[in-house]
Amino acid sequence: MDYVSALLPPAVMAVFFIGVIRVIVKTQGGANKAKEDAAVDAALARVEGARRPAATPPKADA
């Protein structure tokens, strides 16, 4: 019965890992994709804005 106690933890971890991957794949996209993308874009814009030096005005794209 030592083989059962040796194989049970990796088997349980594998089942939970597969479950986590399935949840991640299922939650990609869907109805909230646009809202999530907008939140990420806003966060990136905030970080990029903070990186610019305050003394120089932002360059205008022509």
C-alpha cells in the first residue's frame, strides 16, 4: 500500500492543476472581455503617463 500513498499526492495535484487550467481557458473572452481589456489599457496608460517627466510636455503625433 506504500505505492498508493506515493502516487496519491501527485494524482490529486494533477487533477487540481487540470481544473485550474480549464477555469483559466473558460474565463478568457466572453461578455467581460471588452471591460477587462479597457481596464488593462487604462492601467497601462496610467503607468506610461507616470513615466513621462512632468517638465516636458507630451509630444503631439502629426
